[in-house]
Amino acid sequence: METDKRPPAGGGDGCLVGVIRIPVKIVAVLVVLPVRVVWELLVAGGRAVHRHVLGPLYVHVVEPLLRALGWLLTTLLKLVFVWPWVGLWRYVLVPVGQGLAWVWRGLYDQVLAPAGRILTAHVFRPLGAALAWAGRGGMRYLLAPLGKGVGWVVRALAMLLFVWPWVGLWRYVLVPVGRGLTWLAAAAYRYVLTPVGHGLAWLAVAVFRYLLRPVGLGLAWLVVALYRYLLRPVGLGLAWLAGALYTYVLTPVGQVLLWAWHVAGRIAGWLWRGLKRVGWILVGWPASRVYRHVLTPAGHAVREVWRTGRAAVREARAAVRQALFGTPPVEPARSRARTLGSTTAAGNTPAPEISLHERQG
């Protein structure tokens, strides 16, 4: 990016720049300079206090005091909540548990184990053998015959209660009743149903031949005659009437309505273009003239005033820095398009603006 340096002060600036720059420098010297000096003094004092007072005080006094307080609190907490339970576990519960374990091992080794062996050898084993012998003898000479007798009695009761009654019912009741019903059904079919069926068949044939067929033929002839001499002429007449109505009424009316729709559309288009032209003449063109000949020069003037004031503040700041610290004022290089020497500065003709009418065109 190409940069340029500011021209020296007073080199070709206009009267407007000079008039704005002087009050800005006065305000900078009377307001900005005292505030900046007080701020720098406060910052330097705060750094000195932190370096020579607060820092050593924290390192040599506050930090050891906090460490001692933390050690004291830790010791108190351990003394109240840790060491009593540790002592109870180490000097009470562990010795008592070890003593109980030793007593249990001695009792088991010297009393319970010998007693268990003696009871097993001289009591439980002979008792089990005796019970096994008694069970084998009772099963062979008592329980087996008793089971066979109970089974025979249960089988006899089951046959008596659940088999023989149904067999007797089937043999002496249901079979004779079924045979009687069969003979009765055969007789009814031969002497009642067959004559009745023959009579109903003859009656159905007679009804169809002498009643239903003549009535059906008469209804068919009536329907054909009604269609041929009434419905068909009426339908043809309605069709001819509908065709004539469409050809001589609906089609001309539709064409007239379509022509009227097109004419209304053209009239609406002419009205819209006329309203647009009137709006441009009454609003758009005056607005474009005001924007081009009033707002644009006013904006350029405000921009130049702002740039001039900013340059004056920058120069006053550089002068204050030079007066305080003795360094020469150095202005940063800026783009040519953002300086007072650009093509948009006062004294140069600005580029032509594009009006609203040209944008719409």
C-alpha cells in the first residue's frame, strides 16, 4: 500500500482548518494534558506501592501467617476427627478382634471338632445305619403290599365312578334313543317331506310360468317403450338445447368477457405507468436534486470538518507528548485515500453522483 507523510504544519492548509485546529489544541492543553498527567502519576504511585509495600508485606507477613493458620487448622481437625478414630481402631478394636479370633480357634480346635468327631462316630453313623435297615425292611414287607392294595382300590373306585356309568348310559339309553330317532326321521322323510317337496316344486313351476314370466315380459316392454318414446326424445332435445346455448350464448359472452379483461389490463397498465411518472415528477426527481445538490455537499463539508478536527487533535497530542517526554512528533503513514490530500478533500471537485432516476433507468 502506498503511503505518504503529512505535510508540515501551516503548509497550504485553508482558513477553516486553522480556525478548527486552534480551539482543539486549547482544549487538549487545558483538559487532556492535566487528566493524562494525573493518570500517569496515579499509575506510577500504584506501581511503587505494590513493589515496595504490598509485595514485601505479603511475602514476609501475610503468607507466613496464612501458612501457620493452615497448619493450626489442619492439626485441630486431625485431633478432633482423625486421631480419636485411629486410636480406637488401633488400640481397642484390633486387639479385641484378635483375642476373639484366638478364643474361637481354640474353642473350635479343642472342643467343637472332637465333639463333632465323637458324635459322628458313635451316634449319627449307627443311627443312620439303623434307619436305612428299617427303611429297607418296611419297604419290602409293608409298604409294597399296602401300595398294591391301595392301587387296586383306587382303580376299582375310578371304574365305578367314571367308566361304568358312562358305558351303561351309552349302551342302555343313548343307543336305543338314537335308533328310534333314526327310524322316525326316515319315516318323516318318506311319508311327509317327499310329498311336501314335490308339491312345492309343482307350485314354484306354476308360479313362474303363469305369473312371474308374464309380469317380467310386461315390465320389459314398458321399459323399452318408455326409453324409445319418452327418455330418448327428451335427451336429444336437451342435448340440442345445450349445444345451441353453448354456441349462441356462452361462447359470445365468454369472448366479450375476455376482451373486456384484456382492455381492463391495458387500462390498468397505463394508469400504473402514469402514477409512476407522476410519483417520479413529484417525489423522485426533487429527492434526487436535493440529494445531489444539498445532502452530498453537506456531507462532504461535515467529512472535511471531522477530518480537520481529528488532525488537529492528533497534532495537539503529538505536541503534548513532545512537551512531556521530549520525543519528536511522528505521525503514522496513512493511505492516500484517507488523508486531507486525497482527491475528495476540499478544493477538488467530487466525483459525480448517480441519481435515483438514473439508477431506475
